[in-house]
Amino acid sequence: MKVGISVRIDVTKIDKSRLYKGSKGTYLDLTTFVDTEEKDQYENNGFISQSLTKEEREQKVQTPILGNVKVFYTDGAVAAPAVSDMSLTEMDEDIPFN
């Protein structure tokens, strides 16, 4: 199944302590939940937030929702639901943080 997803985040909500240096840049682990069959009142299919460690999930820590995801294309195929984890998203050094 092919799905096209548009992601929009508010970079001012990023917890900068979760940014980490890798060999090719600065990264932030993100997680998104997408429902291709339902949309909210703003036509979004899900949200994106900063990823949690196993310990944080067990402690029920919540990170802020950074933005929304919108499915703009599907090939029509039906597949079993899958969790999409967007990790190692390279941050652009030119993004200004307050």
C-alpha cells in the first residue's frame, strides 16, 4: 500500500533537549499516528509528536503535539494497520529556535 502524507510541525514546540548530534547532522526522533480512513474537523488524519523512551512510556509521560499529518494520496490498497515511526529526522541548522 502506498500512502502520501503531508506533515506540518510547529518548531517552536520542540523540546530542544531531545535534539541529538549524529555523524551527519542534528536529529530529533518523532512519532506519528495516522488514520487513513478518518479525518478530524480540520481534515487531518493524525498528529506528530516527539518520541518517548520505553521508560517514559511506562511513566505515561506526554510530549506536546508538534503538528498534524494529512493523507493526500493512497493507492487504494487495503493493508493491515501499521504504526509509523518517523525517527532520525534531520533538523535544518538554519531553523531559528527561541
